[in-house]
Amino acid sequence: MSINDPSDTSANLQIGPTDAGMVRIYVTADGGIEVPMDFDPEEAEEIAEEIRAAAAHARKPVKKKR
């Protein structure tokens, strides 16, 4: 599966600080899948920058193929 493939899987995303000073991204999905991912604050900021860049790119008009 790639980033552009459609999916019928539903998931929930939670993001927050942990007691250990980390940032946790916690994903739960259909079928009882749970994925906790902990990042130090600097890594979390890098991820946030990547998300912002992807959002900015997604806002640009899509060029139609000829």
C-alpha cells in the first residue's frame, strides 16, 4: 500500500505529552490494532514540520494530466 492508495480502514489518532517528557502519537485501528509511538520533543517538531509541509502541498491546485 502506498500513500495514494485508498483504504476503508478507520483509525483514531491521539497526540500528547507523556509523563517521561516525550510526545506520544497513539493510533488505534480496526481489529484492535494499537500503535503507540514516542518521540523526543525535537523529533516531534520535525514531524510537525513535515505535516505542515504536506498540508501546504495538498492545498495547491492539482494539475490535470493530458
